[in-house]
Amino acid sequence: MAWESLTDGKWLSNSEKLPIFRRLGVLFFFEKLEQYATRSVEIHRKLGIPIETLHRAELARRFPQFRWDGIELGLFEPDFGALMARRAVETLVARFAAAGGEYRLAQVAAPSTASSTAPSLDQLVVSGGERLEASNYVFACGPWLPKLFPDLLGSRIFVTRQEVFFFAPPAGDARFEPGATPGWADFNGGDIFYGFPDLEARGFKVAHDRHGPAMNPDTGDRLPSAEALAQARAYMARRFPALAGQPLNGSRVCQYENTSNGDFLIDRHPRWQNVWLVGGGSGHGFKHGPAVGRYVAQLVNGEHFALEPRFSLATKGEEQHRAVH
């Protein structure tokens, strides 16, 4: 789905004045030959997606700004890169409105299954008491999905606090700019760190993919923690020594919203036949957006009748056992 969606990301980017997709290449590297790496190569080759296998000497030659201690191999995907998510969403909303679509910003009251025995949801109540009626409803609410359906999803989708940091590269040092540094992910024995080069002077991005503490997306503060910042600096000292002592340009506190196994939830509500639940995107939902959107639209419109079993509600348990990264 990510590869399919990339075509749409490139199309949107090419039709706008400011880039939405930045082709940087993406480098994934490993301390040893992992099954994850082997399967990645197999799938790329099966789908015809370009990928290069780089051993340590080649990694050191091509990317000397990294410290390659303990790394055995890397996988380089030359056609991948970064999507500018906020810019993309704003652009799509503007295009949707210009084409005659209606966009509203409102708070939806949690639908209640206790108030009706009807097999379909007949209306939604939004802030101000307005009632909206439609033949079908799609709830794609990210970390707010379990809050709208607490009885059904409150224990099946896990919302966690995730911290991201942006560091200033040394003045005049072009090694961490796009074109020199790709997007990257360090498998790190399964405890993944990842990041991007200094995009649009924001700073060099470093983030820890480990699930953070539980977070309420409405009431949780967005201040970075000293502990997470120290972890990021310790990691940079090991892998990007030229950046270890650099100033912090900025930070973000975001959230993941994982299902128990880390895979998407795309399924019909078990009670209301005209309600579709779409979530579990974690940190990956946006890049899959076009393909997921088409798939859901086909389901809603009756153009696609076979639900993908791995996305079903039945496969989402109440205990976390992450199998999809």
C-alpha cells in the first residue's frame, strides 16, 4: 500500500509549487542479517521495487557522516523519501473544497450503541447540537478512535506518547543535507531509531520508535521530556558523532495509535452495517493514505466485497504483541 500510495504522493507534489514528496532515498541498516532484512529484499524484488544491499565498507564509503561500528549491512531504497504531511493535508483539503466538497471542523459526540437497537447508525451529533445524516459513515480518527468507541476499541487501540527531535547541523556542514544524507532507520536489534536529513532548515530529525507511555491526545501536554532528549543525544553520540553536541532546533510530541499487533484496522462496525472503522495507523498511516482511502471507498460503495482478513477487528486483541513495524 505504501508503494501504491507513493505514485499519488509524487503526483500531488509535482502539481504544487512547494514539494510534498522529497526523494531522498531511505537507508535501513542492521547489526546482523535479520529475517526482517531478508524478507524486505524478497518483497521488494517480487514487486519490482528498486533496492540495494550495501555491506559495511560500501556504507562507510557512501555515507561517511554515519559511524558504522557494529553494522553488518544496509538496505538502500533509492526511490523513497519523505512526505511533507501537514502541507499535503492542507493542499488536499483546499482541492477538495475547490471541487465542491464540504469540509467542517467540529467535535463529534461518541455514538451510543446502548441508545438504539437499529442495525444502522442514522445520525451523528456534533458540537453545537447539529445533527448530520448520511447513508454511510467512516470513522478514521487516529488516536481519537478509541475515545469515540470506548466499549469496542478502548482496549484494542493503544495510544502512546512519541517524542521527535530536530538538531541543528554544524554551520557550513553539508553532510546532513538532503542529497548527502538519506532518510534512515537503524534496526538496532529491533529497538529502532529513525530520522531524516535537515529538511527545509528544520533540523536533523531523530526519533525512537519504541512505544512510549500511554497518552490522552486531548489532555496530554506536548513538552519534550529530559529523558527522551538524553536518549536521542546518546544515540547520536554513537551513530552521528558530529551532531552529538549540537543545539536542539525543535521538538514534537506526537502519538502512535497501534492495534495489538501493529497492523491496520479496516472493518465494518460489528453492530452498525453503515459504519466503517479505519485506524491503527501508528506512525505509518499517512504514507499509506491514498491506497487505504481507495480501499475503504470501494468497501463503502460496494465495489470491493472481500475484506482483508489481517485488517479485521477480529484480529485485534487486548494485549500488545507488535508484529508489524
